Amino acid sequence: MIGLFSTAGLSFFQEMWFQICKVLVSPLFCIFLVLVLGYLLGRIKIKGISLGSAGVFIMAILVGILTTFIKDPINEALLSTFGPNASGAPLLSLTWASSTFSIVKNIGLALFVTSVGLIAGPKFFRNFKSKAVAYIVIGVVVIVTGTLVCILVAALDPSIDAATATGLLMGSLTSTPGFSAAQNVFESEAEMVAAANGAAYPFGVIGVVLFVQLLPKILRADMNKERQLMIEQGTPKGADIDEGEEVAADPKKLFTFDKFGLCVFAITVLLGLLVGSISFKFSESIVFNLTSTGGCLLAGLLFGHFGKCGKVSLAVPDNTLKVFRELGLVLFLMGSGFEGGLKFLQLVTETPIVFLYGVLMTLIPMIVGFIIAKFVFKLCLLNNLGSITGGMTSTPALGSLISVAESEDVASAYAATYPIALILLVFVPQLINLFGI
């Protein structure tokens, strides 16, 4: 009760109102408000299509935009209502700031990228065989094509600098690790990278989802026939189950730090941060490193692949990884979205054509990748689309494709292509900056 009456000069009801307002203007309230509203937005379905976790990103952008308009009026109202403190500063003020969300973003980044690496690790090295070669090439083709479109946009339009173009590319390919790498590379222009990412991200999500849903209908594909072709092409079925049984048996014989794998996860993050900090200096102006994104991803892939070190288990339970992946994703998207919202209006007002550039960076890589997969590697439709969703790093599109195909087997092509695309996208911002595009 002491804190309830701690504000001098206020009556009981004024003090109650003060405490409520103190919560409403706090960053913690804003964080969970964005989470709630973002997930509600993500649940909205239009003809079976929804934003999912991307709803948090869109909502964070909207809150960031709103904050630029309401911050000064709210602070004036708070000063008028509650007055200044003893030093003359406002007793209460709106503290929704990019500095707070920067911390949220960095924590989310570590959780998400490390989880992705640990999940993909067991499959990544094993998939260098059979048709996986085709999937890997398709992943490279998709990323290279998108990068070329990005470079072309920056070269032909003087109003689009390298940071903005890279942000558009990462939004178009819905790549969270690539986006975070771009923010690390273009650190002084991180807000503009986030704004560009926000401008391209919605179509980056919806465009790929529509592509995998509409293309089978446009081609009038027989799903029964396509499922049979997928099996005949030797989609690696059962490998995940066998490997899972082997990994599940190991912890019983190995030393484990804790049953949730939190200690191993933390060790992976620490190692990733250290690896990401190692720099290779080619000249005074050209310095290359993996950044925290690439470091955590690499550490996760290695830990996930080996699963143990001597008699010590390096395995993290799937349930823990799935929770951390989702939590990390929404925290990162929230932090980045809020920062981007502060610059979003400026970008789209001054350069509205960024929306068109985002659409091109989404559509062209998909179309080129689909043609290569169909006519060069002769992949059936479902394996083709599975590899495209992996190359575009689009988990929502994979979910839609599974529904369209009525088979979980399409995830094999996705799993073979996704890590390659993910790793390449981490290096793209470095290359764009390296060549001074």
C-alpha cells in the first residue's frame, strides 16, 4: 500500500489513475499489447489465407507509426494532469521507444535463429544426396535471382540506396535471419532497413502462399497423380523418424544439464555470438563477419547435427525449440516492426514505388526457380513447389502447400532447400555492402 500513496499532492483517485497511466505508457504494456493484437490480426483468414506470426510484425509497424503521432500530445496531457517532479522533468511520460524494442529484437533474434539452426541441423548435412542436389541448386537460384533483382533496383533507381534495397529483398523473401543480418551490416541505417522490410513483407508472405495455392489450380493438376509422382521421385521418407529414434535414445546414456535443454541452448547462443564476432579484414573499408545471426545459425546447425560431445548431450527437446522459435520470431518481428514503423511513413511517402519493387523481388525468384525445377531437374509439381517454399524461406507457404497436397511429404523438399537459402541470405547483405552497390 505504500506505493499506492507515494505521489505527493495527489488524491486517492488521482493516485489510482496515475498508477494505471504509469502501466499504460510503459514498454512492457506495449510489448504484450502488440503481441495480443498481432496474433488476433494473424488469425484473420481471407479465403483460407492468414498472416500468422507476421501479424505481430504488421501490428508493430502500425504501433510504431501511431507512436510518432501520439507521443507528444500524450506527454503534454500527462504533464498537464500530473505535473513535473522535483527536478522539473515530467512526472510521467510515454516511454515506448526504439531503444527498448532494440533489446526485445536482439533477444528474439538469438532465440529464433539458434532454434532454426538446432532444428535444421540433423537434416542439413544428411540432405546432400539424391534429389537434394536439385533442391540445393534451386535454393541458390532463388536467392541469386532475388539478389540480382535487388542490385538492379538499386542501380537503376537513385532514390533506392543499398540499405533500402536490401531491406526490400529480405521482406520479399520473408527472411528473418537475412533481415537481422542486413540490420547488422547497415547498422547506421537499421531503421530504414526495417521500414523497407515492412513495406515488402506483407506481399512476401501472401504472394508465396497464393503462388502455391493458385498454381496447381491454374495448371489443373491432378493431386492424386502428383502425390504418386512425388513418391516415385524418391522423396526421402522415413529418414526423419529413424534419426529421431536414434537421437531420442542417446540422452538416456549421456549427461544432460536439464530436461528442457535450456543450458545447451544458452551455450549454443554464447558460442554463436563469439563465432559471429570474428572478423576478416580485407581492407580498411571492407570487413567481413558472420554477425550474430550467422554465428548463432552456424552454431545451431553444428550442435543439431552432432547432438553430443563425448558423454555430454547437446540435444534440445523439440518442444523447447518450437516454443523458442515462435517466441523468438515474434519478439524479433515486434522489435524490428516498431523500429520500422518510425520510418515506414517517411519511406512510402517519399518513395511509394518500393511496394512495386517488393512485388518484383517476390515474384521473379519464384518464377525463375519454378522454371529451373520443372525443365532442368524435372521435378514433379509438389516437389517443385516444396523447394520453392524452402528457397523463399516461407513457412506459412509450406503450411498452405501441405493443405493443398494433403501430404506432409512435401516438407522434405522444403527441408532440403530451406537451410541453403537461409545461410545464403545471411551473406547477401555482406556481399552487397562489400561491392559498394
